[in-house]
Amino acid sequence: MSDPNDLSALLSEVWQHLGRGAADGRHPARYPTLATVSPAGMPEARTVALRAARRSQNRLEAHTDISTPKVASLAHHPWAQFHIWIPRADLQLRITTRVEIVTGTEVQAQWDAVPAASRVSYGTAPVPGTPIDHVYAYDKPPVRDRFAVLSCDVHEMDVVHLGAQHRRALFRAEDDWTGQWVAP
């Protein structure tokens, strides 16, 4: 980025990284940490695969099995935060979203795009988190009815550039993404 004070350029850079992460399995934005709050109020964090990043809609997308604990957590409290570290750019992203769990015929196009080898991620038996008798006492059949899309409407981005001189900016939907520099 040429002008370190250009908020618009920084926001564009963030969305470029998100788009690359959704398209390229080797990009660090591909596997963000998704933080949620359990129904009991406990923090939860797990790695997910970023499947879509649409700046025009301010939306991120991940896929999941509807039987996972994160779905129960999101059904109880639909706010979540993505954390992404992009080492070569020295960028830390914290992206606050409101998540809608989408299933059924609305997600057929996304299911059709899931490679056959990856469909086994949606249908683990017994369901994820169930105690088992030994390490491999489970099966992974692809079950279309267990596939869900986490449609994440972005509400805020906290962007920290950890270069020689740190910079931090907050971008909010309520401010039409104009951005504000804040102390790092």
C-alpha cells in the first residue's frame, strides 16, 4: 500500500485478502478462527474454511454440519467473530458478524460445489462431540441434510497492521465503512 494513511486502500486490501482466502486454499485467510459463545456463556473458538467473501454484500460464508456445537451456539447467540492472521502482510483481522444458519434447498448450489471427498465433513456419526469408545469409533458418510451455510453479515472490522510502526483502524457498517484510525 503506497499511502499508509489511506483508510479506503486498507479496507480494499482486507477484502482482497478475504477474496483470495475464499478462492485459494493456500492463502492464510482460507482458515480463520471463528469465535462464538456457547449457550452456557463460555467462549468457543475453532478453525473453519472461508468459502465466500462478498464485499458488495459485506458477507462472509463458511460451511458446517448442522449437528456441530457451533450451530447450537449460533442458534442461541448469532454473533461471531473471525480472527485472521496474514503473516506476509503483517495484518491481524478481527471481523464481527451476525450469522444466519442457512439449510435446505437454499444451499443446494453450495452443496453441489462441495467436492465429493469433502462432503464427508457433513454427516459424522455419531454427531460431533459425542463420546466414543476408541479413537476411530465413528463414520463419516456424506449426509446432504446435515449441510449448512453460515451466512455471516459483517458489522465491524478491526484491522491491525503490525509493521515497523503499528497502525489500527476500525471499519463499521453503521458508518458506511468509512473507517477510523484508533490507537494500536
